[in-house]
Amino acid sequence: MSVNVAQYKHLLQELKPSGTTLIAVSKTKPNEDLLGLYAEGQKDFGENYVQELMAKAEALPKDIRWHFIGHLQSNKIKYIASFVHLIHGVDSMKLLEAINKEGKKIDRKINCLLQVHIAQEETKFGFDLQEALAAAQTIFQGEPLSHVVVCGLMGMASFSEDEEQVRKEFQALKSLFDKIKNLEGAPATFDTLSMGMSGDYRMAIEEGSNMVRVGSLLFGARNYPNA
């Protein structure tokens, strides 16, 4: 088992004062590693791949809260709709409507975060700042989506040594989060700002994050087949 339990406990102590939720990013990790953290009380785990998430949800304790943090394709929603705790990467209104449609079929409200593209890299998905604001206005002030709960925003900063750049990106997302939170019609359930990973979570919390996604600090490097 390659779980750093001491690091996990230290991290929890660090997050405690701000009340930040820790998502243990367990993609590519074996079930025994997840159980190692589960035994320490960790309930929130993040997965990137639908098939892997389904297999783990089937095999592992039923009180685990599964977070889908990868890029979700519309045709895969049905496989996780019945049990996923939170979908982090909703990057278009079309995807949100597709999630709503699946939620309606099984009469379940599905929690989602709007993914906002704040990084300089082209490879990251997401709404830009203006699109995210417009989407939130549509959701909260237009026709409500009956089987989706938009709980907040998620964003990934640039993978960069330039701390000033990273901080600016976090600040831009926090500013948007506050703006949406204060929109007329925004529900009290819009309360989650998910930003910060293993390399930048401290800065993200300083800038207002209340949910961080940490993988390599807890589990070591990812296991990719044939890598």
C-alpha cells in the first residue's frame, strides 16, 4: 500500500482552520490505497475515468462520496448518475442539460460545479469568466433545471512556477464566485469553490478555496499502465 498516512493527517490539520474539504484524488490507484485512507476517516474521493469510478464504487464501501473530476462526455453520464456525489467538470450548458436529463430519468438531483477556464494553457476545459457568469444567470434566473444542483465553481490554475500568475488566476475565480453568489436568485446551496491541487492548495486556500483536490501528496505518483 502506498498511502502516506502521516502526510494525510498533517494535511487535515492544515485544512481544519479554514474548514476546507479534502478530495483525495485516487485515479489509477488500487482499491487497497483508498481503503488505507478510508480507514483513517476519509470519505471524499476523486476519480477521472467513468469506468474506473464505476468499478471502485461497486467494490468499495457505500458511504464513500465519489467526485467525478475528469472531463465528462454526455454519453457516459448515465453510468454514474445514480451514485456520484459531485461532478466537478461541467464545462458547457449542453453538458449541464444532459446531466439534468439523466437526473430526471432516475428522479435524482445531481450536484455539479461549473468548470471555469482560468489557466493560460489551452488544454484545460471550461467556461471563460464571462460565459460562466452568463451560464449562472441562465441557471438561477431563467428556466430552472429540475434535476441539477449547481453548487459552485471549479478551476485549475496554470501549471507554472510563476506564483503571481497562479495567484491572479485564483483571485479571478474567487471574484467570479462572489459575483455569482450575490446574483438575484442564487441559492444558498451555491457554496463551493473548488480550486487547488497538490502543488498549489495552500495558495488556493489563501485566495478563498473551500475544496482542494490532492492526489500525489497522498498516494505518490500516478500509476499509468505501460508508462
